[in-house]
Amino acid sequence: MRGKKSHTPQAVDPEPKNWQTNQPPKPAPASGEGTTKIYKDVMGPAGATTDRATAWLGSSLHVKGEISGNEDLCIDGTGEGLVHLDEQKLTVGATAKLTADVIAGEVIVYGTVKGCEG
């Protein structure tokens, strides 16, 4: 057969190849590094143990109405209405915009908070 190349399947090498580049290898990230945003003040002091859970409202979420509960809350999104956490901690993240009446044991604000008028 003239003009046609013979096609013989070749075995796939199961061993990955080490290709050399001019760039140094990147170190592997430490456990959890780069995958989760962590507010150290929400976690509490180093070495302290706590059985309190922390709920999270992400930056793409918008809540209108009432939020109430018995756990700590971190808000990174936007919200309007009432946040009622009794003796729990509310953390308002840097990207958060909250227009609400707030009842909480502790409030930490990195973003924007306005009380409701009325």
C-alpha cells in the first residue's frame, strides 16, 4: 500500500514522565492552604477548644428578612432585616453589606453595617 502509513497502536506508558523545565518546582501547599477562607477570630484563640459551630453566608448570597439561631454566624454577602443571635458572635466580613437590626452577644465588623430605620 503505497502512500498510506501503517497505524500500529502503541502501548500507553503508565509511568508519568519527568519533564525538565527552566522553572523550579512549586512546593505543595500546606494542609488546607489556598482552599478555604478562614477568619481566625471566628475560630477563637489558638489552642482553645469550643463546641460552638459557625454558620457562613457567602459573598454571593443575599438574605432579606430575619436570621435567628443559636450558633455563631459569619456574613460575607448582603442582608436586610433582623439578625438575632442572642449570646452568639456575629462576624461581618470585609465584603459584607448589612442593613439590619442586630442582636448578638458579640459583633465584629470588617465590612459595612447600618441599623434599620423605623
